[in-house]
Amino acid sequence: MRKDRRRACFTIALNGYEDVWRGCIDSQREYWRKHGYSSLLINEVPWAITPRQAAWLKVEIMRGLLARGFDVAFFDADCEIRGHTPPFESVFSDEGVICLAQGKSGRLNSGVVLLANSERSIEFIDLLLEKADIPVPKADKTAYENGHFIHYSRDFPGVQVLEHRLWNNNSVFDEESYIQHYSGGVMRDAYESEHGITLTMKKASEEHHQREKANSAREDLSPMEISQYVKVVREAFSDTLDRV
């Protein structure tokens, strides 16, 4: 990969989760600074949306950054990036431009998505968005958009599976991992206990509820299908992505 390519990292932390996962997000910011990446933290949207719509937001942002010529790295807000993590572009190869790691289930986990700017990456993200309203087979189904990553990455040219323990470790605690992902179970429980997150979550939820009441006039996009919703996102975030 050429050294002069544009590269961008982003994460999404809505509904007070910027405070909940501040330690993880700070580790991501340090990673962005260390490697000179352009970056974006999305911590609010101007609409009332469903959790499913919030999850698909990242796919549309991936599309927008690819369209602007960036190599793209997405990390869930609950991903801690360790100081010894190499530049994300180091994983790309001529054959591997869409890079994901398996989660603890053994299936691909979309909490970490690394995309080289290429026709194949763009085709893959466009495919996900095109099929967003169509349920995937039961065998591939998971919460929200993750099932689409699992289903449509199978046999898609350019997909490379990264080492789980290094790039998306949500199964065991390991200081050698590049990315420790506190996605649930004992991993999340331990993080919450260490950082006092339980009370923070309750406070964040309460504060978010109060903001929702204060902003009850916000446009409600929750009835929209994903295909409609992402078009609204595309227009609303156009200026933001132009400034990344």
C-alpha cells in the first residue's frame, strides 16, 4: 500500500456511550494521533432512530469515506486499541482489501472493519447497503448489520480474515492483543467493574432520556427502512465527511 494514501478511522458512540466507553475511545484517539490518521467520532445524530438504524449508520459512513478516497478503519466504541497495535493498513494485500476478524462465536464480527480504498471494498459496502432490508438466512443472522457482514463476505473476492486474538479479541483477556473488544459477557462485566461503569451507564441513560424529552420535536426516522434511512444519513453527513 502506498504511503501517500489518505486514511481515516472512526467510531460511533450515541446515547451517552461516549462517557461509558471513554477509556476505550481515548485509546482509539491515541492510535489515530500516533499514526497521523484523519478521524471522526460520531456521538450524536439529529433524529430519533432505532438501535438497528444506529448500527447501520456505520456502514453508510464507511461508504462515504471510501467515496472520498480514504482507506477506512471502523472500531466499535467498546474497543480498546493497545499501544503496540500496528498501522491498520499493514493488514492489506493485493488479495485482501476487506479485513475482518472472527468474534468469540467463530463468526465474523463487524466491531472492527478495515477497508482498503478499492473497487472491491466499495462494491462490498454497496452490496450490504443494497441488501440491508432483506433478512439474511437464519444461520448467518445476528443483531443488526453483523449478519449481513457474515453472509455477504462469504466467498466475496478481497475478503481477508484477520487473527481474532490480535485484531478483535472479545473472548479472553490478553495484553498481547492489538484490540481488546469488551463486547459482552464476562469481558464487559470486568470492564464495567474496573471502571465503575454500571452507575455511569445509568447516569448516561437518565441524561439521554432527559435530552430526548427536551428534543421531542426531533424528526422521527424510526419507521424508515434502512434503504431510506441511509439516504437521509448520506445527505446529512456530507459536509462532515468532506471535512474529515
